[in-house]
Amino acid sequence: MKIGIVLGTRPEIIKMSSIIDEIDKNNDECIIIHTGQHYDKEMSEQFFKDLNLPLPKYNIGIGSNTAIKQISIIISELESILKEEKVDIVLVQGDTNAVLAGALAANKLKIPVGHVEAGLRSFDKDMPEETNRIIADNCSTLFFVPTELTAINLQNEGIDHNSIYVTGNSIVDACYRNLDIAIQKSDISDMIEFEKFIVLTLHRAENVDNPERLENIVNSLINLDYNIVFPIHPHTRKSLEENGLYDKMLNAENIQITKPLGYLDFLFLLSRSSMILTDSGGIQEEAITLNIPCVTLRYNTERPETIAAGGNILAGTQEKEIRENIEKILNNQDIYDKMANAVNPYGDGTTSKQIYEIICENYENNTLNISYSEEILDFEGYYMIKVDENITVREFEEKNRNHIIEQIFNNNLPEYVSNETSLKGKTVIVKKFNTKEE
Ligand code: UD1
Ligand code: UDP
């Protein structure tokens, strides 16, 4: 089997690393295509080194540009690469411009797409990432979702439950596989000025491209009674400089700014921190995986499981709220312990193995192929019923051919639709087709 992987930014390299390992270990062919959206050594090359990954076969070298230019050029370049390589499936991960472009290009070429970390929704269409992930999901064939809650998002959008797989998040694989290596190899603690510290990261467009929000965040952190280590994203550094805020942070005695760190150094730093302040997606997941309380500097999150589990708090971007939340956690051992002991909703570190096996199974069963239908499928509509029978989803669908269960409600709450879910006593929404024989 030949698997194409399209990636473009630091978190994609990290979250794809264990999947690439899995493909290599099983001697399948893996073609890595880097869009070049992240290009600084410390935003890209360092991660291939830290994670022992083969270098990409292709680098489109897109660099920094408007989203429209990035997406359109990537799609056009991918057309020739994917035609040449004839991969059996394209994998994309997450919600960046690489993901949208990769999924759309593959879909147009009728190559099946596996979306890793599918189904996340912040329900905030102002975020570029929200549009990217919705479009990528619309182009995908296999959906690898981290949790059942995420699966429900896709079911609500009419995605067939048979193509949704709850696999956990491959960030857990990356953390588990690399923490010990990081502890042995990283010498970042020699560079850190503080004994106890909070780790801060900031880069979301809605924060760093908004001068008012950026200033509020900076003001909430300077002169705080706690020390902060801040590995700075180049996007953020640029915005802070443009808004005259960089020196303010640099001169604050409680803040140490570093360049963006490699994965091993950053993982080690996180593991030694008292708390994480972030607007990153992946770092909210790493926080709960490493048992570190997290305060998220946003108004919404596509990772609501971390909040429900009790490991993460949404603090927004106002000075008062940010400070109050930090103090509440660091001044109260009870709250701190509860947050640190929140149960990780993102699985046990076997995500990449599961994803690889699901791809192989679909490849072997010939269910990856996108082909023209030879069967007349007349869509009749939806219906809703309360099920009294002792029957599972699989049994219901076998008994009622061409009736697909789209949603299940148990005591009015939506439930994840898996083939083995029992339907007794639940209300279901069914999509019905008529075939020629009927
Ligand atoms: C991108 C993703 C975001 C993801 C983040 C991970 C999109 C729309 N955004 O945001 O979802 O969370 O990556 O870090 O895909 N820059 C450099 N060197 C680099 C890369 C970027 O200096 O290697 C600077 C440039 O000034 C550039 C700016 O950062 O204009 C923004 O880069 P861009 O890739 O557009 O977005 P990110 O903020 O990195
Ligand atoms: N990360 C890193 N070095 C840093 C900051 C972050 O290695 O200086 C890693 C972090 O461990 C996480 C990923 O980058 O796995 C998150 O990327 P980012 O916050 O840039 O993007 P997001 O997850 O928000 O898309």
C-alpha cells in the first residue's frame, strides 16, 4: 500500500509522527508531502530530527502568504504530485491550510482521504481552522475522531457512522513515546531562569492579529506573581513587535521569552511546569495527557472534553478573568489537584496503531475506492422512531436494508452510533433509501 501524507505545520508533524512510524514499521510506502507553510528550522526541520522522521519527499515551499494564495497554490502543486505518485490514500491531520488543500486536491482526484482528528468543532466560523476542518471532513472517506463527542459532531452533519472511527488522539502517542527520551536528552532546564514556572504559548490569529486582545493578554501576564516561560511563535513575535508590546514582555521580570522550542525540549518544559496558559489546540490535549492544569486564552474550544473532564478552563482574553483563573488554581491546592487529576479523554497512546490497522482493513476489503455507483439509490427521506426491540445498530441495518441510522437519542441526549450500540428504549433518526429491487 502507498500512503500519502500531506502536512504543513509543526503540530501536523508531531501528530503524524507516530502514524509515519507505524507505516514504516509495517513496510508500507509512505510519501510525505510538506506544503512548506512552516519553514523556519525551529518550526519544521527540528521536528523531523527530534521525532526521527524521514524527510519529506516533496516540499512545495509555499511559505507565508495569504490563505487564498497558500491554499490555491498547494492544491495546484498537489495535483501533479498526487497524479505522479498514485497513492492509495491521502492522510491529513487537523485543521490547517494544508489539511483543507490536501483533502480537496485528493478528493478532486478521486483519491480517498483519511482525516486524522476529524470532527472537531468550535462552532466559531470566524476561525480559519473551523472552515478548514469542516471542508476537509466533507472531502474525507475515513474519519479518525479522538472521542465519541467528536463522532457525534459528524453524525449530526450526516456522516455515515460506518466511516467514523473513535481512535483517541495521536498526540497521546507522541507524548508517551517521547517523554522519556525528552527527559534523557533535553538540556532546556539549563536555560530556564526559574525553579517554578507557568508555560505560555500564544499564536491563534484571533488573538495575535487583534491588537486589543493581544494587549489585554500581555497586561494580564506582566507583573503577575508567577513566573512564565514563553516559547514564542514567529507569528506572535511579529504581532507583538508591530504593536509595541514585545519589549514590554521582554522587560517583565517574571517572563522569560525563548525561541520556539523543538518537541523534546518543549515536552520536557511542559512536564516540569506548574500550569499551562495557551490558545493552542494541541497543547490543551498535551496538558491533560501530562496532568498539568490548563487555562485556555480563548472564548471557545474544539476540545470541550478537556473542560468536561475538569483539566482545562476557558478564560477568554480579558485581563481580570485571566488573572483570576490563574490565581484560583495556583492558590488553591484542592482545585489544582482536581485539575491535575482530570482523566485524559484522548486514549491510551495506541491511536496510530489503530489508524494504520483501519486503513489496512479498508484497503484489503476494497472499501477505500471511490467509484461510480452501479446501484440506483432513491433517497426517500428521514424518519424518527422509538425502538422497543432488543437490537443493535448493526442488526437494525441488516434487517432494514438501506435504512441507515444517523442519530441516536438516549433520554434526549445524542449518543455515539457504533455498530454494537444497543437501540432498546432509544429514539433514532434514520435515513432511508429505496433500491430498485424494492
Ligand atoms: C498555522 C495554522 C494554525 C496552527 C498553527 C500551528 C492555518 C490557517 N493556521 O498558524 O491553525 O495552529 O499553524 O503553529 O493554517 N512564520 C514564520 N516562520 C514560519 C512560519 C510562520 O516566521 O516558519 C510567521 C510569518 O510571519 C507568517 C505567520 O508566522 O505570516 C503566520 O504563519 P501561518 O503559517 O500563516 O499561520 P500560523 O499562525 O503559523
Ligand atoms: N510545540 C513545540 N514547541 C513550541 C511550542 C509548541 O514543540 O515551542 C508543540 C506542542 O508540544 C504541540 C504542538 O507544538 O504538540 C502545538 O502546536 P501549535 O500550538 O503551534 O498549534 P495548534 O496545536 O494550536 O494547531
